[in-house]
Amino acid sequence: MEKRLIDLLMECSVTAVTRLTGTKWDAAWGVVSRAVERGLARKQRRVPRLVGVDEKSVGKGHNYQSLVCDLERGAVEYVVEDRKQESLDRYFRQFSKEQLRQIEAIAMDMWDPYIAATRDRVPDAGEKIVFDRYHVTTQVTKAVDQVRRQEHKELKANGDMRLKGTRHLWLWNEEKVPPWRREEFDAVRKTKLKTARGWAIKESLRKFWDYKYAGWALKYFKAWYFWATHSRLLPIIKAAKTLKRHLANIMTYFKHRITNATVEGINSKIQVVKLMSRGFRNHEHYRLAIYFHCGGLDLYPRLEAA
């Protein structure tokens, strides 16, 4: 019966399972709790070769949990409350220095507490931290949006509404602009608007990731950085300087070629679980649900030999 309930809970919310089976909510949730407890007890204590670190919002406001994922298995290794240095440090403290030395690369965003915890605990961390390309590009994408908002306010004061309703056009990559808006977008981006200039700088950064050799990539970044910092667009200049400060661990991408795309996929699955459950009562329930659905655990009870 418990195996059957686990199968149902993998596909449905706890509330839906109670309706389908006539089981009480506490009993159904007890199945989840016991399954995760079994899975974690059986799990081999090992350090992944390729690690992804990210945060996941628990609810409204600045309320987060940190996720550590095995990028090769596509599974959550560790869930801990908050996104402080101590949060990630608690994961690393489980292992010896020799075990942590087995980590080849760690993908993360440019969040200082995660960086500090990794540098403190992981041998040769400076060569292993890889700032995720999506988060790197997002720094510049957000800057473009700031330029757009500022410029729209200035233009609107003079009765010019060219930028009205165009927010997502500047956030999308060029190939993602829908066909039915392409003519409109082509017309506005070919103007001398500051936003169009910022968007062009953002799009040009994407070519940086296509280089095969780190030396050529670095040469391209330097040219891009000169353009960005001479753009006279303050948000773009600020974003470019942020990337320059973190350049060493942006360049490690060309050694390890990893991203947090796997983690983003796990985050999407967690979001589906969250929506299906219509939220969770507390952090512990949320943590158990993540392990249950995304932990790659052996959840099922086993018949003991007589």
C-alpha cells in the first residue's frame, strides 16, 4: 500500500491523493516523510564531481532555501534554509578536505556568501568556481531594463511613447522575439535610442560564450568591456564593471564548460510541485517535498528477508 501511495504522490499533490484513496492528510504526508528518511539513509555518502549551487524562493519576500545539486545525475544533493555563507558551509562540513578535493567544478551565481563558503572549504576553489553564464548575462539584461525605464520616463515627459509596451522586447534574445512583433522591434531598435544601444551591447555579450579557446574569449571580453564602459549608459557601465571584478571565475567556464541549466530545470520542477501543492506549511515540508521529487532517492520500502 505504501508503494502505491508513493507512486500516486509522485504524480499528484498530497490533497489529491487523499481524495483518490480516502487516506487522511497526515497519513499521506507521513508516507512522504518516511520515504525521504529511507532514501537519505540509503544514499551513498559521496561528493559529486560537478556541483551546482542555487537558491530557491520559499514564499513571498526574501525567504530562500539553498540547493546543492549533482549536475551529472540531475538530482538535489542537499537542501538547507536561507542562502547565507553558513547555509552552504553546512553542506561542505559533511566531508573531509580529501573528499572535497574530488569536486572538479562548481557552477553558481555571483552571490558572495556562496563564493566565500566555497573558497573556505573546497581545495583550489578559485580554479573550480564557474559563474553561471545565464546569471552573468542577466546582469547586463537587467541593466538594459534600467536604461529603458529611465529613457521611457524622459521620452514620455515630451509626449514620445515609442518605448511604451516594449519591455519584453529588450529582455528577449533577438531570435526569441515573436514574428508578430519583429517588424515593430526592428523599427525601434534601429533608432538612436539609448535602450537600443544597451540592447546591442547585451546581445554582443552572448557571442563571448561561443569561443572554443579561453585566450580568444578573453580578447573578445576586453573589446566588449571597452564598448560597454564607453557607452555613457550608467547601468550598463556598472554591470560591465561587476563582470570585470568576477572575470576570473567567468573565464573558468572555458575550462569546465558547465552551467546551472540542470539546476534551473530542477527549479522548474520544484515550482510545479509548489504550485500543485498550493504552497507548503513550513520550511521542513518544502525541504521534504524537494527531496521526494528531485532527490533521486530510493524511496520504496523493502520486504525484509524472513
